[in-house]
Amino acid sequence: MHVRALDSTDPDDVELGRTLVSEYVEATMTESEAYGEPVPRSMTRELFPECFDFAAVYAQPGWSYLVLESRDDVIGGAGLRRHDSSTAEMKRMWIRPVHRRRGAARQLALDLVDHARTSGYARMILDVVPQREGAIALYRSLGFVASDPVHEYPFSMIYLAREL
């Protein structure tokens, strides 16, 4: 498995990124509905702008989207966004279901942390819906701890951060 950053000027990379984020969004919507605290579908454009213009979102300075690939398949992806001059935010961490439970999420998260560090960030933050217990356990095992909210949502979220 290897990780690479998508090129926001390459149409194939833009489509791949948009597809991965769209898969993430659909899973999030479905999980939140089953959990009893649905993410309002009317807020899709506001909450997930990269579904509508992936290139513009990830072309911003200090932002990137990494994909984890095997020789013949795309395993998943995760976004890195600039929160402020010293803080990066992990966004849309997604491992396709067929690739789960094989260490892919850990590898992608670690690669994203390394990418943030080499990009000059000193801290990383993230938020995650509470029903993603496996993801929360992974983030905590990587040194993320509870932090103050950095965004407001009309549904419950867990906020985590770590120094890089």
C-alpha cells in the first residue's frame, strides 16, 4: 500500500477525490440516521462542499487530500485542511468497507499526520460522529485526546486533537 496526494488540477484525481468523499458522506448520512441523530441532508452542500467542487476546496494553500492505494485498487482517502497557521484539520477519513480491519486506516492516519508535520503544522484536530467508535478508538491510540469544539453542528460530534 502506498499513499499519494491528489492533484487538484488533474481531472481523474479530482473525480477520485469527489467519489471518495461522496462515499464518506453517504455512509455518514446512513450511520447517523441509524444512530437516531440524522445529519440533515439539506446541509450537504454546507457540510461537504468538496462533493460539489473538490478541486476548489483542495486547491487552497495548506490543504491536500491523500489517497491510500494498493497495486490495483483505491483503499481510501483523507483530507488535510489548514485550520490556522499552526493547526491542520483531518477531514473525511474514509476506508472503503472491503479494505477495513487490515491496518489501512492506521496507515492512512499516520501518513496524514506525517504529511501535516512536514507541511509545517504543529497540531492536528479532527471531529467525528460518536457512532464511529472504531475510528475514535484508532484516533485515541494515535495520541488524539478530547479537545474543545472548533465547529458548530446541529448534531453530536466528538472533538479530538494532538500535537505533531
